[in-house]
Amino acid sequence: MSGHLPVQSPAVFSNRRAALADALGDRPAVIFGGGERSRNYPANVYPYRGDSHFLYLVGAPMPDAVLVVDGGRSELFVVPPDADDALWHGASASLSTVRTATGVDAVRPLSELSEVAERLEDAGTLPSADPLTRAKQCALLGRTWDPTRAPTVADLDEDDLAVADAMIGLRLSHDEAALEMIRGAVAATTAAHRAGMEITRPGLLEHDVRAAMERELLARGCEPAYGSIVTVHGEVLHNNVYQHRLGPSDLLLADLGGEHHGWASDVTRTWPVAGRYSATQRALYDIVLQAEKEACAMVKPGVRYRDVHLHASVVLARGLVDEGILRGDPEGLVERGAHALLFPHGVGHLLGLDVHDMEDLGDRAGYAQGRTRSAQFGLGYLRLDRDLEPGMVVTIEPGIYIVPAILENERIAGPFLADGTLNKEALARFADVRGIRIEDDVLCTDGEPEVLTAAIPKEAADVEAAVGAAS
Amino acid sequence: MSGHLPVQSPAVFSNRRAALADALGDRPAVIFGGGERSRNYPANVYPYRGDSHFLYLVGAPMPDAVLVVDGGRSELFVVPPDADDALWHGASASLSTVRTATGVDAVRPLSELSEVAERLEDAGTLPSADPLTRAKQCALLGRTWDPTRAPTVADLDEDDLAVADAMIGLRLSHDEAALEMIRGAVAATTAAHRAGMEITRPGLLEHDVRAAMERELLARGCEPAYGSIVTVHGEVLHNNVYQHRLGPSDLLLADLGGEHHGWASDVTRTWPVAGRYSATQRALYDIVLQAEKEACAMVKPGVRYRDVHLHASVVLARGLVDEGILRGDPEGLVERGAHALLFPHGVGHLLGLDVHDMEDLGDRAGYAQGRTRSAQFGLGYLRLDRDLEPGMVVTIEPGIYIVPAILENERIAGPFLADGTLNKEALARFADVRGIRIEDDVLCTDGEPEVLTAAIPKEAADVEAAVGAAS
């Protein structure tokens, strides 16, 4: 058993498992811990990360372990420690230590899993992120997921869907233990963004800033929760290269969050490399900031998240109209999707154990029953359309991007150019902007929303003061 | 096509493919690039790393691409750029750009791979590190590898084994282009170890040192080639936790290497946290250093690598006898495997695209035909038993470890305690050692061996001078 033990009280996990059992009634759930993923050969693996549903219910990553929740009883099947483990990995936790730390009713060697297989006829499971584990799930439970791709909810049978819905019900609103973990991730992320601002100066590589930021995560026992984006080309939305040199008139966009015992943070800031926004950068920065703050303030129980997205879009559209980049009334522009020419993505998503929480379950997690994705460019990328509830943590992350591939796309931009909605000449003045995004993690409470990431400089003057403070 | 382009001349890869075709005659080879590995949900992936055989022949990672080498002709099937790529990832290379950069005869959309399937009846392939890719290999070529585990050479058919042997023949001795890449990895690794020594001081966490070291890799465009080991518990051989605080009398063992465009480095140094080895630490450090230097000097054409291991073992045994820890004559102790009580692993391995190069092919790569693993504890862990050739790069990494699980193991240590070979009382004096390893990357040439990692401090006085130099 080369996994870890939970760092929180076993009662946390016993309570979650009891809630799952309540939701499922007589149906057993079989939750797999996932395995190590080979990087280039079997023994050279990526840092092991337990599957999120397993982490939620057990509290710690345990390679190849399997949790069976059956009515009131929870059994955990683990790879027992062997002699070689002690030689190469140091002492392992005994099965009884694992039982005490996780609060399950029994911990048994994985080899005994087959003994309970006959009880699992009506069991539901959720596909592991690990393909080898998925093959084992298929073997144990008689599933036939396509081995050449990751399953989606469309591949789940009725038993599996019952487990999926029960897990969604549990994980949408975070308990106190979950929030404690997310706050730990936020603390590391805060240190990382401050360090990134401090080290930034013209002439460094993007790599240097990324390295300085990730150092703060690693030094706090965290890992990056997703591939960090640290780039002077913020208009490339999924940018995972770090080779550009920072120019004195560049903006640096950093979308980077730490993962703390599996729990994520997700934060973006955009700062001027030389410590001062140009007039054009500042104009669009202030628009994004206004949209972001108004959207954060809307995170309250009962508010439909799509309305947060649409409101942020209207604020952005209004600002773009004021700058002469768009023409029309802001609400009308958003109805027609014109704002998406410069803000093509959704305003945010659920945050939890996954940075896009429960995205393995697709829109079944992110969208309330009966709601579906829009076909409109921009709105169609919105990952969350639920009414907010206390305990939900969402990201709020509007942005403005000058993406040539969008602005030159006849299907997307053509109609707005033809009718004069988009003024490319006016936009050309903002060439030193490229991409701006501001993103916070926000907790919905019974009262005012809590911006968990509020300690990271966001007001333009605060950001300017933080940049280059190390030199 | 969200992959990269080769950074070296296309002639490098054309020559390697021609050599593969020569070795295979009429038999086609189908080499898969591998895919992105999901971390917790499909869109949140580990940093993509192309499969090593593909990198060797194509020069750059390209997710889901497939190379077909068929006689003199090479065709590369890639996922073509689509409109969304441009929106989210920026501009992609066109198929013709990929063709020019890789030197293949044709680059075709992946969808056309099925058109050539009938030509592939006798084709050989090598299992991808990526399970989803392996499922695609099975589908295309009619293989039936067990989906619940990574295949080994025992799962390869005759066609596959022909490709395996041809790739081993090519990759055992590095061409100039490969050495250029390994030297790039070494440069980053050198900076990392110097930075690690400089930042070290009592009171930091292992995390802090690891982060400072990996920062140097990232800032040079490298990634860790394997899970870094940075620990005050060097006696835990595979230690991937970093939570201990550095005490003033601790040794810090750092086994960390950069990967540069896929090519690895692999270096270990062991330095005193407070900048000065204690007398007991220094005594064992000097023994390991002597063994390491003598082993490095043996890396010459025609020398059997197992003899390098055995010689290093004798030097270690002699030092341990001098310190009163072992009793007997050094050669006799090594014959009986007594040295393995304190040096339980092999003296090193092949280094190349993989840190344990071609370990996906098991001992078929590491052991010359007709040679097999020893059953003796210690020697049985030796990963390489070939006669050295010019162009081979190997690691040399002897060590001394005080591992309670070995020393208290009745089967392993019992006989040596019973006959007085191991003196535990004498060993107890060295409790502040725990684990020492010194590891360099060494190129076998026609003349003297070249220690590629010679710029990293290794002599005790040089190491002491480097530790804490930042403060």
C-alpha cells in the first residue's frame, strides 16, 4: 500500500459515504482509486493522483484500491504492503491503520475483491480517469466501454448513472472539510501569484515566471492543479508553451492554481511586464475588472449561473462600445453574441476536487436537469448552468482577447463586420493588449459571496505595485 | 496537430528511419506517437510526452500520430489542424510544414491510416506507453494485449520483436544528434544541482530544495525526466515525498535530472545540510566517491557492464571492511552478496530518451543475448549487462544505505549476522548517514570515458563549498 492516509478526520469520510449510501438505497457503489499512469515506460510514471470520486469518499490516494459502499457498510480493498515496499519505499501503513484513518468498516487485500463480485450485480461505478483501471472495472462489473477513448456519461448504464447522480448531489455544495482543503489550495496559489508578480521584469522568459510561481506551490506540498498558463500571448487561450521573452510593453497572463491534497484552486491575473499598464491596456483591463467584480457580487443562492455569465458579458460589451470597438446597445450585442468575438469562453465553472469539478460527468454535473448548451458561439462554451447554492465554489473569469483566428473567421466574425458591429480599426489601437483575464474563486454562502482568492492583487494600482517588487 | 516540430535537422530523423528500414528489410514498422494521459478527467491531462521510439524516429511529440516505415518509404499520419485548434491553441503547423521538418516522404491525415491497413499484415509495432493508444494498436494490427496491464516483451509477436530488436540496435549507441540533446539535459541538470546546493540550509523543507532545483529545469525549457528524489531519508530508495524539515546534521540526497526535448539526464549528489560532512558521513562519502570514480573510469569499449558493477561493489566492500562494518575479504564478500546489505541496487543503467533507456523492452534491451539476471539479492537488480560500446551513455551510481527493512530481514541479513560478516554495532556509529549516492552520466568513447555531468560538484570539499553559498 504505497498510498497516503487521509489528513482529515475519518468522520469526514464516513459521513460522505453514509450520504452516498442514503442516496443509493440498496444499490452498491464501487469506486476505484485509479492507478499510476505511465509516462514513457511502465516504471516511469506521472505523479500519481487518485481519482476524484475516490478521494472524496476515502480521503487519500491509494493506487489500485477499490471502495465498495453497500448500504451502511463500506469496505476498502487495497494492495497490501509487501516486503519490497519496505525495501524501496519505506514502511507502509498496515491495513488496520488504513481502517482507522479512513473510518471504513473493513480494509481487505485487493485479491479478495473477487469474493464479493457476486454481490455487485446491481452495483454502479464511475469510469476511472486511468484506462488500465477502466479495463479492470469492465472485467469486474461486466461493462464494455470502448478501450480506445475515455467514456462519457453516454456510456454509463442505469446503475452507473445512479451513482453519478448521487455523487453530483454530494459534491456540488462543499462541506466544511472540503472548504478547508480548498482554502489550503488558495493559500499556495496566492503565494504563487505574488511571487510571479514580484519576479516579473522585461527580459525574463515566460519559463522563469512559471518556475518562480510553481516553486511556491511545490514548497507548500501542492502540485499545479492543471497545466499552468504563463504567457505574453494571452490571446492563445490554452497556451502551454513558455518560450517567449517578456517585452517591456507586454502583458503577462498567468492562469495557475495549486492542488492541495487533491483539492483545486484556479486563478488568473494579468499584469504589465514593466509594472505599468499602457493607456490602452488599462482601458480594457478596467473593463474586465468591472465585469469580474460585478459577476463575483452576483454569486448568491438562487442566482442562475448563466445570468452571471450574461451580466458579465453585458458589462464587457458596454465597455467595448465605450471604446468604439463594438457598436450597438450592450444587451442587444450580447443577445446576438457579438461580445463573444472578444470574450469567446464561459465566465467560469464549478471548482472542487477537479479544477472543472466533475467534468468527467459532463453537463450532467454542470447543467441543471432540462438545461442544455446554447448553440451560440461563446455561450455554447459555458460549462455551468445551475442555480447557485450555499457551499458551491465557482470561478469567475471574464476576459477580453484579440484572437486573429476568431476575428478573421468568416462564419463567426463575418456578419458583425458586414453590419458594422465590430470596428476593426478601433480595435487595432489595442494591439498591445492581446489577452486579459481576471479570475477568482468564489464561495456562495447564505449571505454575501466570499471571494476566496481576494488576497491576490487585482485592482490595477495594486497589481502595478506588486510587479517587479523583488528587484 | 497540436504537437511540436523537431528542433534538429530532418536529416537526423531520415537517417534513423533509413537505418530502421535497413534492419527490417521488407517488414513495415508502425510506430505510434502516444496520446495525452488524463490526470483526473479527460480534458485535464498530464504534460504530454511523446513515446520514445516515435521521438527517436520523428523528432517531436505529436499526439495520436502514427509513423509507418515501409522499406525506403516513411509516411506520417497526424491529426490535422482544425478550426478549434486555431481558436484555442493558436496557429498549427500545416501538413507540408511537418513534412519538411521531419523529412518523411508524406504527411497524411490520421483518418487515412485505415487505407494502408492492408499493407500492414506483417508489420511490427511496439506497445505505446499510453493505454488508449495501445487499444488503437490492437485494433489496427490485430493484437490482443491484456487491457488491464502494460504489455512486456513477452506479449510481443514475431513481427513486433523484429522491430524491438531493430530499435535496440539503433538506440544503444547514440548518434551526434542524440548526444547534443543529452548534453542539453545535462546543462539544465547541472544548474539544478548547483541551485539545490546553494539554497540548502537547516530549517528548510525538502520541498523548498526540490522547488529551487526544478525551477532551473523549467526555466531552461526542460521537465523532470523522472520523479525527483530530494530527501534527508536517502535510505528510502524511491522516495517521492518532500515533507521533512532539513536538520543541521542531516545529509540531503538529491536524485534529479532534466529532460530536454525528450532526452534525459540522471544525476545524484548527497550533500550536508549545514555545509560540512560529519566524520562518519565523510568516511562513507569518501568510500562511495572512490567506488564511483573507479567505476566511471571503467566505461570503455568492450568492458562488460556487470564487471563495472562488481568492481564498484568490491571498492564499497573494502571501505566497509576498513570501517569495521563488514568482516572478510572484499572480493569474497561481493561473491557472497554481503555488500548488497548496504548497496542493494545496480551500479547504473542505459540513459537516452528514457532515463532507464528502453526499459519498455525489459532485459531484451539491457542484457546481451544469453545473459540473464542473477538470483542474488542486489546483483539481481542490475539493469544492464552488456559489453560497452562507443556512443553508449550509462549512469554510474553506487551508494551506501542503512535500510532497516534490509538489515532486519531474516532472509537477507540473517546469514550475514549469524556468521559475523555484518557488524551492527560498528554500523550503529554511522546513524547520521542514512543514505549516500553519487551518480554521473558517462559517455563511452573510443578513448577515455567522458563524464558528461562533471561540472556538478562531487569532491567532498567542492560540495561543502557549494552548499549554502546563496546565504
